[in-house]
Amino acid sequence: MTVLSPTPFPRKTAATEQVAFDRAELSRILGVYGRMVAAGEWRDYAMSFLADRAIFSVFRRSAEHPIYRIEKLPGLRHRQGMYAVHAMDGQILKRGHDLEAVLRVFDRKLIRPIE
């Protein structure tokens, strides 16, 4: 009878894996966030890394619901695209395969008439 010793490095299971933004994606998101903070539109953010999605939530004030959610859903990468921007009411503002194209939805918010 052979006794197997436990492996020093346990295998990853589905419960321990999570989706996250990589460095390039986070750099693009934080670039948009910085421009919106400079414009006075946004003040705080939060990040959530779940088993099926990564979420970057944007707040106008830190004590309220997020006004926008930027989500990465790898399960949709072959269908509608794995990036999406959701508004406060849950409406999907933009979805696509390219994060840069999806984040362009915020460029409209920076353009205002001069008074």
C-alpha cells in the first residue's frame, strides 16, 4: 500500500480562480478615470474581481451607488465582446471586443459647450 503525500503546491480549482484586469487594461481605464476626475465628474472608484467577471465601478461620491461600471466578461469574448460599460440604471451603454473603443463612450461626457 502506497501512501501519497500532499503536494506542496495545490492545484487551482474553479473556486480559487478569478477574472482580473491586466496591466494594459487597467492603464487605459485609469487614464479615462484621471481625465474625468480632472473634469470634476468622478471622485472615487472600486474594483471587484469575481469568478466570472472583473468590475471597475465609478462613483460621483463615495457613499452612493456607482454611476458607471466597466466590466470584463471573458465568457462573452467570442460573442458580443468581453468589455462593457453599464450605466447606473443597468443599461449597457457600449459593448465590444476592444477596450479602447468601449471606453470612447466617455469622450462624449468630456465635451461641453463653453458658457
